[in-house]
Amino acid sequence: MSNMSKIKPRKTIFDVSDVPVFWNNGDQVLTRFFDALSVHFPDGERFFIQSVRNYQDKVTDPKLKEDVRSFFRQEAQHGIVHDRYNAVMQAQGIHVENVISNLKIFIRLSQQHLSPKYQLALTAAFEHITATLGEGFMEGNGDMFRNAHPVMRAMFMWHGVEEVEHKAVAFDVYEEAAGGGYFTRVSALIVGTILVHAIVGVALWQMLKVDRLHRRPVLITKGLNRLYGPKGMLTRLLPAYLAWFRPGFHPCDTGIPEKVQAWLVEYDRHEDPMEASRVVFGESKLDHVA
């Protein structure tokens, strides 16, 4: 059972109206990779909420019951915020409904044909991926978003921190209310990882076509190398990702990383995600310039 601190839902608003198209340090591929993730969050969060809700009545532990309610509220808020940014992408010429149609099909088929337990195992696996990413957002000098537009950096930081904060909820419901099981959760992460890459990969390609960058193989290769190369931003997260396959694994094994904790402390002071992001990474911009 999780021994993490209390999960706090936070209502946040980000003014994304003036965000430039290539908001992540002008890097087209990096920007669109995170856009391709972001565009799916609203529907993904709704799937996660429903998968946990299927077992809500079977949760008996009072702390976990409270965590489940907070999880619902955090995930719903994530959906609201990313929906607003989806509208910005729509205005850029991205056909959002077309882009997210593959995820909608997967969700519909999953809810029709997969058992509630496997849907929950998938949710726990996806939550492991997002929490691993959330910790990756904050690690070191925050390379993924260090020189991103401040609003987008703050939005992804806030989302990432909350993914870390509630990283054990779906896992604990799976273990305690759905009966758990090692092989089911391992297969769920394998299926989930393939699915994320297939859906995000297609979305990324569609976005690069809108930007007329799809016929620039060198640009795309360099961008993917920054993510998946030997020293890539995502490659560095492999040890944390692979921890899931350890039989005794629990999401709380890694606790709350230092910079995530620093963000939480800073946010609690003034409830401003922009300021929390700036303070936590304020020094890294200077380091980068130096």
C-alpha cells in the first residue's frame, strides 16, 4: 500500500493563447512529440478515471479511498487543461479529432472487449509511463523543457508533478481491489508501451505533415535521436521504466524526487504553477547560457 503523502487536486489555468507553434526551444520535432502526447491526454484521462471507477466500490482502505477521489479530480483537471491546448493546435491546422481517432477506437474496443481488470492493469501501466515521464521532466537540469515557452513548461511541469504524486493509486487499486497479478500487469505495460508509440507516432507524423516537415528526414532523425538516441531524453528513463518488471515492484519505491518535492513546496506557498516552475528551474537557464 502507498505511503506517499496526501494527494492534492489543484485547479490551474494556463494562458496558452500566445504560445508559438514550435514552443519547445524552437525544436520542431521535440515540440510536436510532446504535442502528440498532449493531444491524447483528455481522452486518456477519461479512460483512466473509468478504469479505476469500475473498482471504486471494492476499495476498503480509507486512505486509498481518499486517494482515488483525489486521483479523479487531478485527472479531470488534466483533461480540462489539455483540451484548452488542443483548441490552440486546432487553430494551427491540426485536425485534432482525426489525430485522436485511433485512441478513441482503442478505448471503445477495450471497454467492449477487455475485462475491467485488464483495463485497470493497462491504466496502472500507463500511469507508470506518465509518472516516469513526470520524473524525467524534472530530472537534472530539466532538459526536456529547460528552454521551452514558460507557459508550456509550467503546464507540463504541473502535469508531471501530479502524475508523480498519484503514481501509486491505480496500481494499489489493481493490487487490492482487483486481485493483482504479476503477469497481467507486465503484459499490460508491454501492450501499453506498444500502443503509446503507435498512437503517438501516427499523431506526430500527422502533425509534421501539417507543418510540411515530413519530407525532411535529417530533421526528423535528429529530433528522434534527441529522444531515443544513446543519450536521449527518453533513453535515460529506461531504468525507471524497467523497474516495473521487478516482481516486488511498487511505484512508491522511488518516493518523490527532490525537484518534484521542491515544486510542491513552492506551489503551496502561492498556488502559482508558473512561479513554481520558474523557481525550480530558474537556475538551469543560467547554467545553460553559461
